[in-house]
Amino acid sequence: MKHTLFKVPIVICVLLVVGCSQAQPTPIPPTEVPASTVPATIKSLEILTLAGDAKDVRALVRGELPDGCYQVDAPKVAQEGDRFEIELSGSRPAGATCPASPVEFERVIPLAVAGLEEGEYQVVIGSSKQAFSLSAPESTLVAQEPNPDTQTPEPPSDNPAPTPEPPGPQPTQQTAGSASAGATGCEDKAAFYKDVTIPDNTIFEEGEEFVKTWRIRNEGTCTWSPDYQISFAGGDAMNAPISSPMPQAAPGDIVDISVPMRAPTSGGAYTGFWEFISPSGNHFGVHANKVDKIWVKIAVKESDFQTVALVVTGPSSGCELAPDDGVANTLLGLINGARRTAGFRELSLQSQLTAAALAHSRDMACNDFLDHVGTDGKTWRERIKAQGYNYSAAAENIYVGNPSFGGGAQGAFDWWMNSQIHRDNILNRKVSQIGIAYVYLASSQYGGYYTLVFANP
């Protein structure tokens, strides 16, 4: 909460004069101050977890220092057990002249979580406290998308990957070349933190205006300027500008990027994908492969206020797509080849896991969507259990793509191996069995729909 200091005006009434006169406040003159160090006043603490990377956790601290002569010192972070304690102070040089009025600051502080066990942790700075969770790789799942909690991310999801999670569009020639370095030799790369506004599946009236805001970190070595653009990359543009300037961001900075949009004028589910473009024309995105798109996913009510996107209960009975066992066998060979190279045991096909994978691939194709949650509201964990399979460890990868544009078995495998969280699922020591399902529907948005289900009894 922002604290504002109010000066109470002094009102002097003279009995011999009709009325009252109000004295004007006297400006506080600049004062020369000695060298000193003071604790920072903390106003808020927020935990930032990089979508798709459960081992990248940072504390976003906002606070106040006494005047503009102060500079924020390097933070001191102490970790003991499940508790991180942060100390933050400000220093000013001797002889500096500054107006005696508070100045606000914002600081992102990395937390050393690598190697810590999964579980709940607490961050404390001053009187502010926040908690966060660390989870094992197989429980941090994102869709084939950029923003895995949804777009962390769990993806991420709450994009994805991390946090519900961000899905990715079908492979294109442009995507394949988008990981190149900028014209100056520096690297363009971004990281998705969270959806600031409009979580996935937000419901709007027909034609309703809104502003989508993503929180993004400059993960590369190039400095972003307004000459950089956030650009529409596919799906539904939702009446947004095709491109908009990005805010200034030095490497390591975290910024909020907003695009004004308007919901379509007919009911349904809509997803739009966005990427970044450098002044030299380099297309880049988020995650380890530097090409994944971020997105906005909404539902629009029909004029009679029936929510189209949420009433579907599962694949229609007339959409029993046959699985392509040839593609499944190709994928199994690619996956086991990668595991052999890494020194891991091969995975064996398992019928119950394959049934769970097929149910989800059919659901996505027949209902034209991409998500780990099915149209019946069930997660991959529930789909596995519904087949009577009791697991000690499990995970899921999904992917969509048109085989005519690189979305075949090799394309799907390459995408997973270039996305750290999906690669971790493929090279997971804790799983021994797999279910693989691929179906194709020419009339759908993406064409081919892949689901991998990994598990160990």
C-alpha cells in the first residue's frame, strides 16, 4: 500500500480582520546529509516463480528509502531449513544534497533453491512474509505451449510450466529459425513469469474490451527498447494491434507487457499466440528453446448467455478417431534412443497408459483445443487412474502440429527435447512405462494431436 504524507495547513484567524487567511506550506529545503546506512522500509513482497522452471525462484520487493540520496544496497539472504530471511538496506554518501522526501524502489532478489528438497518454503523480509512451493519435475507439468500455471507456466500453470499452462502453436518455418542472436551479437530470449491479467479461460461478453498483461523477464543479453515489438503470431488476434512496442528492459529486468484486445462477437473458445521481434527482425520467445509463444485464452458467451466453452463434457460420440500406431512406434524408438544415450533404462508400452493417452488425444482433436485438462474437467492423473493403473510416479507431455509443416513424430520429439520440462519427463529415471497416442483430424485447428503418458507402478 502506498503511504502518502499529508501536511496539515495552519489556519490563523485575526479577530480584527474580516475572514481568515491560510498560510502557505514552506517548502522543505535540500539539506546536506552525512554518510549513513538505514534499513529499507518494505511495502510489499511477491514471489516470482519462472514458469517451466521450478528451480528459478525470486523475491520481488517494493519499498521506500528516506530520500533520493540513498541507493539500495546488495541484499543479504540467509536460508535455514524451510525459511529464507532477507535484509535490505540503503546507503548514501557523505555531503550529498537531497530533498527530504521518501523515494520508492523495486528490487528482484534471486533465491538459491537449487538442490533443496520439494516442499513448502517461507520468505521473510521485515514484517512481510510469503510462501512458495518446490515440486519434483514430474509434478510440474506444462502443455505444449509457451505460458506453462497457466501460461507457468504451471505454467506455464497458472501459461505454464510451469503454472494452467501455455500451449504452443503448430511448428512453422518462422519458428524454426527464431532462436538466432540479435544483429549486434547479443542474445534475444525471454522468460514467462505469470499472467498479470486475464487468466486462461476467462469468460467475456461478446465484443467486450479487455487488456491482456503478461509478466516477462529479459532472459537474454540484449537490452529491449520500444523498437522491440510484441507481435501476433497465430490463432485469434481478438481485434488487437498486430504489433505493439515493448517496454525498456535491460538483461535480467522483469517487466509487464500489455496488449489491448476485444472479445470476438460470437460465442466460443479463442486462443491467440504472441511472440517478440527485435529491431533486426529476429523472432524469439520463452523457455529454454527461446521460441515458445505466449498466449491469451478466453471464452466468449453466446448472446443468450450460455457459456459455449465450458459446457462440452467430452468427445462427441461421432468422433472416434483411430490411433496411428506407426507414429506411436516411431516415437517410442526416438524416446528410448534418447534414454539409452543418457544411460537410462528403456520404457515399455503399457496398454492402460496408452488408453489414457488415446482418450486425451481424441478429446483434444474432436473438441479442437490444447490443454492438459480435458473437456470433462479431468486431469492426466485422473485419466490414468480411470484406466485402473495405480502409479508411484507419473507425468504427461502433449503436442499439436500439422505433419505437412513439421508436426510429424520427429517434429514433436524435437520440440519436447528442446523444452526443458518435457525433456525431463522423457529422461525421467523414476518411470518405466509409457502410453503413446497420436490421432489426426484434418478439419481441426492443429491437425495432429500427440499425448505421452509416463508412469511407474
